[in-house]
Amino acid sequence: MTERILHTGNDTVARAAISAGCKHYFAYPITPQSEIAHYMARELPKIGGCFLQSEGEYAAAYMLLGAALSGERVMTSTSSPGLALMQEPLSMMVTAEIPAVVVETQRLGPGTGTGGQQGQTDYRFVTRGVYGGLHYPVLAPYSVSEIFEFVQLAFHIADKYRILTMVLTDFVLGRMTEYLELKTFDFGPLPEKDWALKGKAHKGGRSNFLFTVTGMMLDITGFFQGQQEKSKRIIDSETRWETYKTEDADFLIVSYGYSARMSKGAVNTARAQGIKAGLFRPITLWPFPREALQQEALKAGKVLVVEDSPGELVEDVELAVQGRVPVHFLGIQARHIARAEGLILPERILQEVRELL
Amino acid sequence: MIEETAITKNLVCKTPAFRLLPLGFCAGCHYGIIFRLIDEVLEEMELKGITVCIGGGGCSAMGAMAMDVDAFGGPHGPGTAIASALKRVCPDNFIFAIQGDGEQGAIGLGSFVAAAVRGENITIITMNNACYGMTGGQLAPTTPLGMVTPTTPEGRDQEMAGFPFHGPELVAPLRGVAYAARGTVHTPANRQRSKKMVKTAFQKQLQRLGFAVVEFICACPTNWRLSPVDCARYIEEKMIPEFPLGEFKNVEKNEG
Amino acid sequence: MEKIDKGFRVIFAGLGGHGALVFGELLTEAVARRYNYASFVPNYAPSMRGGESESIVVASNEEIDSPASFEAEAVVATSPSAFRLAEKRVSPGGILIVDDSIICEKAERKDIKVFYIPARKIASEEGNPLISNFILMGAYLEATKTLPVEIVEETLESTSKGTSRERLLSANKRALHEGIRLIANYSQQPL
């Protein structure tokens, strides 16, 4: 039987990265995910890897870029304000096709003071955050077991498509403890990293020059054509979602991350009370499972989006259902208390479902 | 490799094995001389097979593009952070970064000093042309007092823009720094001195002694609005008095 | 959430320094020795010290759908500011344990069982206010009978081994039993 251990979400991020063969990690401390750095600082030297605490998030992401040039598996992790500082290097990595993994433990809003608190106010930011007109895949786990799987999957997707890949968690998922099954994963074969910069002696004397879109680029339209084709391949093969009790559902909750976990409890209690509720959970936030969601929404006839934010996921849901089904929204005002420690809890979600029936 | 032209035919020494020729620098610019010099040192030290060059934004990016070594170019400022991480992951590779003075003294100052503080075993080549060459010659941290630029139309005034920035002198006292020097290529003698500086700086990395930086004073005829000859005179009269040439630190062996 | 037979939920609603996190961590480890599934969600204010600090622990033999909920069968309250909310969060028929050396208010609900335990005061008299959460843990175990104290003691021993908590082991164990004694003798006390 697979070994099961109790683990926090943050420790699981680090453990999963090491399981995926990531030996190099660059980061700057920020609540609520510094435990990832603590774990890496402790474990990476033991396996001959490199842990480096940078002079800031901007530098951490550039270090990620620099280390990724070697073709090695590398990772950084941060939380919302830190991710904002990383956007320039991360955008550059997307454009220059330098693969790496970023884990974002989102927290509430910009600035300090809310540090360490839950919230899901980065959906739009992570799905539309890069400049340069391109996208990167975002995986959104909702349990410690999924964090373990998705961080490893993220490394695979990154290498498969030569693209920066993100895993988005939050305060609740990062800090919570639950059972983790230490499974091993085989996601399939990967292409050779012939683009890596390890000195031209490595490549029979042929030198590589990696760069971003610049004035020196001779075929801009061709470059974007290639990128659009790559996006399409990712959309076709990597779009992921999960449905829970939707087969006969006449009420569909759409949610991701910690609020999806709360929604699951609400679905079960609703079912116990004779309400045929189901849950649709996008697992990749980009690419967003539009078609699958539209089908489920049309089947159920009624949709409630639950997210701990003023309304971001709801925009993608509305785009997906194209006005063919009413879309209701339960957001940050539904927290059990108004303060930073507030959470959207299953009982409140169930109450909303009952009111909308 | 490149088409023979009237210019290349009459060269006294062989053309460097550049990936990109001709270089797109303005007439009288010193960058080409410096990149050639670096290329010669890499060749002579037999480093090309293991070298990765990190280029910056602006004119200095073209060096990384041109030299026939593995290279990354584009980001403006964080070259030292990129080089630091790559060197740590690939300690057996030779990693150097080319930076403009604005990258080192302004937007990338934090990363430059942080890498020096950590004693990263990398080499930094700084191009000090006293302005932001590619964006139109605006004020750089290294602009001498009184120099007119589009963003200092009355000349650099210390009240408004502070005093010129001295990168090598700034980091030389840090314990992680093995080598800090400044040279020019505006005369043949200086070119030879500067080449020795680059060689020494590269040596420090091979000996794993720590952070090394060589700054070059370079002419920017286009933005200085001077002829190449007058640029050399400006370097003598204005730049060198502000930015002294020579070695500010040269650590021979590890302090342990 | 309502499956007492299949497991249980408990909330510790305190202030930073009251030991809510240690309570949650320890109980989760103990739960893991008895149940197929265990979860622990800590929820606390931004800074390292002070502010509201809450732990929710779930024990279950089935996969845990939601690791947090508004209600739980048992709530331990040590935060005066969160007391009214904590009272509301007890499921009907559930148990509320109140540290009345910190909280002066009395519960109003009649459909729950309430125990007032001066844990902080007793712990301070013992010379270590930091063990008050262990007194409350003992009280919780005795009042709810959710887990035998031996399991918690075993867990405490194995998780303290080699850590700075090791030298507090016997004091912590004494505190657990003090909590048990307080609840066992509770009915004899005048309210």
C-alpha cells in the first residue's frame, strides 16, 4: 500500500518538487508560504541542490530564469504581492520559452497587513497576468494530495511545452494538514532540452542564443504564430476539470481552491437534504475548461459561482455559459466574519443554494 | 562566415568568430572594440565551450547576441541575479554578464550589490558610456556633472540628480568581491591594459575566488554629440578625472 | 458535518499565545492514529503573535469533504472577543468548553452543554500559563469522549521527542489529567 503521511500543504509543495527532480529553488520570504523555503533550505543541500534566498521577489524570479537556462528543473514560490513583483521576469520566461514552476499561495489583496490571511483575489491576475500577449498554464489543487500531484504535473507540463507553469494554492490549502498519499507519477515522455545553455561544448560546438521578443527579431508574426499553435496544443491536451455529483444535478456550484473544498461539503449536505446539487471544479484555470463547464451548466440549468473574492472566476464562468444559463455569485461578503480570518464556509454556501432554488 | 567587404579585406587581424556581423553599433562607439576584446580573452583562455554570457537590455545586449557562445539576452537590469543562479546550478560553466551603467547603477543596483555581497563567483562587465545609449542618451547614474542629456537639459546638477555612480569602487570593499577594476579602450595602450583586467577578472572565477567586476568607459558619439576623436578627448578630460582607471581590488587567494 | 458516529469536528477559538495551534496539531496527530482521515485547518491573524487564532480539526473514516465548517460538535473558547461567535458555532446538542479565567461572559444557549474551566488560572498557578491548552485538551477529551487520553499522551510523547517541547512533557501530561479531573468532578461543582 502507498505510504500515507500527515503533511501541510506548504511542506507538500516542497516535497513534491523534490520528488519531481527539482533540486534548485530561489525565493524571498513571504507569508503564508515561507514554510516552502524553510523545507527547501533544509532539504536541497542534502541532495546536492541549490537553495538561494534572493534580495527580493523580482530577483528570485530572475534567478529562476537564470537557473532554468541550464535546463534543470527549478522552482520558486511566493504569495500575491511577491507575484506582482515577479511579473516582469515571469512574462519574459513565457516569451523566451524558458520552462520552470512557480507556486503561488495566494493571499488577500495587495500590500502588507493582510499577510497570512486567506483570500482568492488573484484569479484574474494569474490567468491574465503576463504581458506580451501569451498565457501560461495554471493548476489549482484543492487538497494536500492534489498539491503533491499537481506540483509534479506542473514540472511535466513545463518541460513538455517549454512553458512556465504555475500551481495556485491559498492560505487555507498551504497551512492545512491532511493525509497525503506518497504516490509516484508517470506523466509520459518528454522532449530533449536541446535549447539549454550549458556551453556550446555540450552541443558539438553549436552555440545557442535565447532571447525575448526584441527589435532584432526578424519574424515577429511567425513567432506569434508558433506561440498560438503551442497554446492550442496546451488547450487541446491539458485542460483539466473535475465534476462531483453532477450526473443528476439540477444545481451546479462552480468553485476552485479552498472554496471548492467548502463547496464539496455543501453539496453533500444539500444531497442529504434532498437537493440535487453538484460541483464543477476547474483544475486548470488556464486553459479554462469552457466547453465542459458549458455542458454541465446547461444540464443543471442553474449555476452558483463560489470564490473568496469580489468576483473573478465568475467572469470566466459567464464567458463559458454565454448567457444561456443564469450565473449567480457568492463572493467575499459571504465570509463567516467580516475580518481577515473570515472564511466562506459550507453552511453559508448551502444557505445560498437553498435561497436560489 | 561573413561576406568579404572592402572593410573586412584590409583588416590587420582576423575577424572574430561572431554570430552576428556586422554589429549594429554607431560609428565611433567603443562597444565593438570591447566585445572583440572579450572574445579574444575567451578564445585565449579556451573558455568558449563552457561559457554562458548573460546580456542586458540596451546596446550592451548586442554583445551577447554577437559572441559565438551560449547566451541569453533581453532583460534590463537583473543580469547579476540571472548569472548568480546559473553559476550556482552549473558551477563548472563559465558565466559572465554584460551590463550597461544604468543596469548596474540604477534599475539593477540591488541585484548588483546583492550578488557582490553574496560573493557570487561570477564576472560582470560594465559598459559606462555616461548615458542610456539606446533610449536616447538620457541621464545615467554615471553621467558626469554638467553633462547635458534629454532628461538633464541644463546639465547634470547634483541638487537634482546627485553625483556620478562608481560601481567598482562601491563593491570593492565587500568581502565577497575578488576583483574590481576600471579601464578604457580609447587608446591602444589602454586597450591592452583593459584586456589584462578582463583576463584577471575571468581568472578569479576559474579560481573560485568570488565576484569580479570590470567597468569600461566607452564613447557614445551619437548621444554625446561629439566626433569619435572628440569623444576620446572627452574621455581624457572629463570621464577619467571622474572615473579613475585601475584596479580597486585584486584578491590573490581565498581568505578562507 | 453531522456524522458523530463516523468522526467528529472540534474548533479551538482563542487568541495568539493560547495554544490553539498546538491543540490542533496534537489532536490531528492523535486522530490520525484512530481514523482513516484527519484534517487540521489553522486560521489566525497576520502577525506571529496576538490576534484571533483558531484551529479546526476533523476526524473521519471517510474522505473529508470540507476541512472547515461553521459548526462543530465541540468548541473550546478562550477568546473573549470571539466568544459570542464561538457559542453560535456549537452544533445543537454539542459541547462548549470555556476558559472562564479569560472569558467573563456566560453562554446563553440552552441546547448545548457548557463547561467553564479556569484553565489559564490553574496553569498560571502551576507556574506555566502555556500549558493551559493541555488542560483544555484534557477537558475536551473527558467531556466529549472522542478519543482516549492515552492516544493523546502517546502522540505527545512521540511528537515531543527530540524537540524543545520534550522538557515540558511531564507538565503537559499533568495538565491533560488536570483537565480530565475538572470535567469528571464538574457535576459536583455548584454552577
